[in-house]
Amino acid sequence: MNTAPAPDSPAAGTVLTAAGTVLTLTLNPAVDMCWDVGHLADIGKNRARVRSVTGGGGGINVARGVTRLGGRAVAVHTAGREVGRRLCRLLDEEGLDHIAVEIAGETREALVLLETESGRSHHIVPPGPHLDDHEGRRCLDVLGKAIGACRYVVASGSLPSGLPDDFYAAVARQVRAAGARLVLDTSGPALRHGIAEGVYLIRCNRTEAADLIGRDVTGFDDARAVNEQLLTTGAVEVAVTTIDDLGALCSTRHGHTELRAPPLPGQLVSDAGAGDSMVAALTTRLSAEDDPVSACALGVAVAAASVLTPGTEPFDREVAESLRRNIRTTFHAAP
């Protein structure tokens, strides 16, 4: 059985993960529906084909990517009402190990609409349910019991309404107390409060990075300014800033490594989930004791492979491995 009950349920027990397992947290998951439509007409019916229906959300997507890369993962996530039950069924059918925390509000549904004639993809995501303080504490309790011997915990995605902006800071304290490392992938106030507590690694896209430094991030020099700020303030040990099709900058106390994205062997189809795929590759390799730069190189390759697939369909592992060989790196030592 892949779904564990919440901690105040009579059947609940302590869930311990094994060493090498990546534990993920998704507070605002979704059932992702991917539809294809030939041409999106302004008037009249648009007849669509259902391409896929899957469980999604930041940490769930990361857990899926970890297992696709041969690692082990357990996804902790909220689940509410009928859509929440459907989410659990989908994850069970997929064979993804997960622990559901029951909430009162309905889990959200999201839509990825691909217009096949133009190749344009539209990702439509509602805000999701409201969580109260009691539900937030239950999430922390389940996470604490699930950490076990795992070394890496990934908190990914937005905070649902009702949870305080500093909720990920509480997650960071709990992960540190358990002797594990937190990888944080979020945005806005949740990101700023999270890094104020200090985390092991964060991944920012260029929009999130621009929000941190108050100006646009258009290239590696801008990304370096972001990462230096994060490192010098002690917010992180590893900072990864992605710059769309340019690639990513991975920074540690030793210096900054530019990782230039490889040429794509096909047309960009959808960027939905590319960031989650990158985080999955990063944490998979970190949990296997790779160094951060090598882990980030695989992350860039996996992100590139993921944009070649429609909607939220998983990346092709063989394509990712071939792209990994074409990533060019430049290292700049710290002064």
C-alpha cells in the first residue's frame, strides 16, 4: 500500500525512509490533465483529446523524476476530498511511493492545453485549497516521522493559502534537526522566509532570482550576483540559478560554474515541469554522493530533455544522458 494515513488517524504509525531515499514535500498538489487541441478557436466548441491524467505538483513531480533516474523517493503530500482521493489513486496506480496528509479542502485540478497546429502550450493552474494551522502542523508531523535515515528532503511548489509565509522556514528547522539537508524550490515570500532560516540548496529560475535582487536576470553575470548574495549571507550552501535556454549557474563557496545548455535535438514543446525535473536530477545525484556541479550538469540535461515532451509527460532518460555529454562548463574560482 503506497498511501499512509495522517498521524492522528488510529492506523497511523511512524514511517521511516531508508538511507539514499529522497523525501519530497508537496503542500499544494494537483491532478494534472493534459489535453491536445488542433486549433484553439475563439468561437464555438474546441474538441480536445485527453493525452494524460496524472498526479502532480512540485514535490510529486520531483519524486517521479528521481525514480525515473533510478533513485528512490517518497512523496509527502496533502490530499482533500474527491480530487484528493483521485490523486492518491493515480499515484498508487503509477507505483509512486507516497504519504497522504488528509485536509478538508478539495485538492486542485490543473490543465495543460497543447495546441498542436501552433505548438503552443498553455498551463492553467488554480490557486488550490485553504489549509488551517492544524493541517499545517499535521504536515510537519508527517514529514518529521517520514525523514528517517534519508539525507535529502525536497520542498517544492507554492504554499496554499492559510499557511504562513514562513512555513518553509519551519520545514528547514525540522529537516536540520533530523540531520538531513533541505533542497528548496519555491518563490516569493515563501522563498525569502525559507532562505532566512538557511537551507542546503535552492534552485531559482530567472523570475524568482530577479525578485531576490530587485532587477532582471538576463545572463550569467546577473545569476552570479544572485548566487553570491545567497552564499555570502549564509542562506544556502549551494545556489543554482537557471537562465532559460542559456543553462544554469551552480555556485558554492569554491566558486561559480556556468553550465551552458546543449542544443535541443527537436522543437520545444512544453516547459511544464522542467524545473521539477532539474531538481529531481540534482537530488538523485546528490543522494548518490555526487558533487553539486556534476549533479547540476545532469539537471540541465534533464530539464532540456523535458521540454521536448508534451504537457507534463516525463523526460526521456536516454535523451537526457545524450544531452549531458554536450553541456559546456566554465568555472570561476571564488576570490
